[in-house]
Amino acid sequence: MKNQQELAAISAVIALINSEVSSPEYIQPKQGNPPHPYAAYGRQLTMQYRDITQRRIIKRSR
């Protein structure tokens, strides 16, 4: 009798865990601001300046 009760308790716990894991609630991701053309232009300039600086094309006057 005791083994049957333990088996029933273990199976109930496993069923509870599986029911929680198998059906998670869908959370819609937060929507950000739409991209702005000036933001893309700023990123492009930043990348261009980094590239120029790394290649040392900018001549420093000393």
C-alpha cells in the first residue's frame, strides 16, 4: 500500500511539473521605436570614422 501511495505522489508531482513546462504563456516582445533615417546616417558616419581612424588615413598635424 505504501509503495502505491509513493508512486502516486511521484507521478502527481511529475505531471504537475510537465504541465507547467509544456504550456508556457506567450509574452509578446516589446516593440522599439521605428528606425529613423538620421539614426542610420549617424551609424554609417561612425563606422566610416572608425574605419578611417584604424587605417590611419587621417593625417595628424604635429
